[in-house]
Amino acid sequence: MGDQPILRINALTKRFNEFTALHGIDLNVRDGEFLAIVGPSGSGKTTLIRLLVGMDEPTEGAIWLRDSRIDAVPANKRPTCMVFQSLALFPHRSVGQNIEFPLKLRKVAPATRKARALELLELLRLPASYYDKRIDECSGGEKQRVALARALAFDPEILFFDEPLSALDYRLRKTLEKELKDLHRRTGKTFIYITHSLEEAMVMSDRIAIMKAGRFEQIAPAAEIYARPRSRFVAEFMGEVNLFDMVDGRVPGLRFGPRASNLFVGQTGTLVVRPESVALLAPGEEADVALEGIIESEYLLGSRVQYTVAREGAAPVTVEVLRENAVGGPGAPVVMGFGTSACHLIAPEARDAAA
Ligand SMILES: Nc1ncnc2c1ncn2[C@@H]1O[C@H](COP(=O)(O)OP(=O)(O)O)[C@@H](O)[C@H]1O
Ligand SMILES: [Mg+2]
């Protein structure tokens, strides 16, 4: 992966009449990167990708592909390609004809087209005999691979995906996630992948850009976003989480041992602690931070158990432990604890900005 950005977005704004869908956003995408753009429905993901592929023009701002400004270049003149959710293949034509279609549009000679199609079949791990097979004789997964082969036909620099797997069933989605990741590795191309599924983004991407209401909330590798979310919104978007409001180094209901007291002295913000970082303490056992409550409900997650623990005068806490460390069901009083290394403090500015 190169360090030079292949794509640069600068102060990009998109307005539809009075409504602003994108608020002057910036983004650098590295050459060869797999970037996932994640966000709730209506956050502006499709609007952004439409500007990037040239299906629409920005109201303000610029898009650069390496050294060329491309935001006014028509879609068919850009070295980028969009893979849609609906595959838009020609069902009565052959696999070969479908893959060659973009090359035919570009007036590539038939022999060259066929050679390229066969190369792409191999890349997508489809047998060469599929060249003559009709699309409507292919399975769902095979069609998806043909669509990918077609997207790669004219060797685009960047491939864009707008929720390509969201209409598929779970098993096929999981298989294709792996194949897409693998295809990315083998082609070395830049993939920009929109999804509302965080899980999908986490499995496949090098970095995740989290979008909210037409802005990026955070852009970082998944592990970093998970461990160090910049806002409450991101923390909650990244799965089950416990958030505690800290004022001047104190959180009502939490007992800080010396290490935590030193760490948090004078601090104000939101303390983020993931459920798997909270332990159920044995009598006499100590932790940097301790709190207590009564188990309200339990929920089995395969080898783990998730508890909701009610607390007096405070929000419930979610705890996730290995099944062998389970301590009993609803009604049982528990003491919980976590270490300072499991804590992340969100600054109040970031929290307010996200509100
Ligand atoms: N052509 C349009 N005219 C007016 N509003 C639009 C248009 N396209 C999108 N929007 C609005 O912009 C916002 C972002 O939409 P979209 O980019 O499709 O979100 P996402 O893909 O994240 O679900 C939504 O509020 C949507 O209603
Ligand atoms: Mg969309």
C-alpha cells in the first residue's frame, strides 16, 4: 500500500435545495487501501459515493485523483468503477458477454476482450467453461463474481461498492466478504466500500470512516475506533458499551482505587468501558475501578454470557464473561471491576460535538 493518497476529498459539500447532505468533508484514501465507510441510513454515504464516481456534482469542494481534479469529469471518463447492489447483469447473455460489456463500450477488439474475460474468470476463481454459460444459469454467488469481474474489466484504479451484499442471505454474505477481501489483496486495487453493517466493515477493511449526518465522526483502523472512540456516537455505533459521565475525576457509583484516582484526577468527560473488559469480582478481589449491582437479565452468546446489571440510581451496566466465569442468574448481587487499561476517556468537546 502506497503512502501517497490516490484520492483526496477537500471541503466537499453537497446541498439538495435547503438540505445539506455533506458538510464540507475531507478525506485522504491511500493507494491500495480498503476503506469502509459506515454510518446509519441517511448519513450521506450514497451521496458521497455518487460524487466520487461522477453520478452527481458537488455543490462546493474538490475531488482529486492523484494529481488531477476530477469532480467535474463525467463518470465514463473517470478511471473508477461502481459495483452496485443490484448486479445489473444481462440475464440472457453469457458470462463472457457480460464481462466484456465495458470493454465493448470502449471499442476494445474482440480477441483482446475475450483474453481479458478469461483472465478475469481465473482471477475470480470461476472455470473458463463459464465463458459461454448464461447468467440466468449461474448461482447468486457466481453472479456476484461475474459482476466483480465485469467491474474489473477495464482495470479501474478505484472500485466503489455501495452496500453490495446487503440484500443477500447471511451465509452467502459471509462467503462474499471473504472473497472480496481476498480479491482486494490479489488485485492490490483501492476499494471504497459503503455499508451500514459495522461487522462487514470490521471484517474487510484497513480503515473505517464513520459517518454521521453528513460528516465523518472518526476515520481509523477498526481496532482503534473500538478501543478509542472519539465520541459517544462512535462508541455506541461500535457495539455494546458502558458509558459513564465523569466530572472532575469522579463518577457516581464507581469506586476508584489509587491507580484510577491518579489517572482521572481532575478529568471531565465520558468514560468508555466495553462489556468484555468488566469482570465479576470474587469476594475480597480488587480492581482499579469497582462498582456493584444486581443481575437483571442474562443472555447467552455462544461461549460467553452477557449480563445486564441494574444499579441503584444509575444506568445499568453490561458485562460479558466466559461461560465458565458465569456467576448466577437474575436477582444475584454482584461486584464488578475493571482495570484502568480498559478505560478510554472521551473529552467533553468531542462529546458535545457529537450531540
Ligand atoms: N436527490 C436528493 N434530493 C434530496 N435529498 C436527497 C437526495 N439524495 C439524498 N438526499 C438526502 O440526503 C441524505 C443522505 O442520503 P444518502 O446519501 O442516500 O444516505 P445513506 O446512503 O447514508 O443512507 C438523506 O437525508 C436523503 O434524504
Ligand atoms: Mg445509501
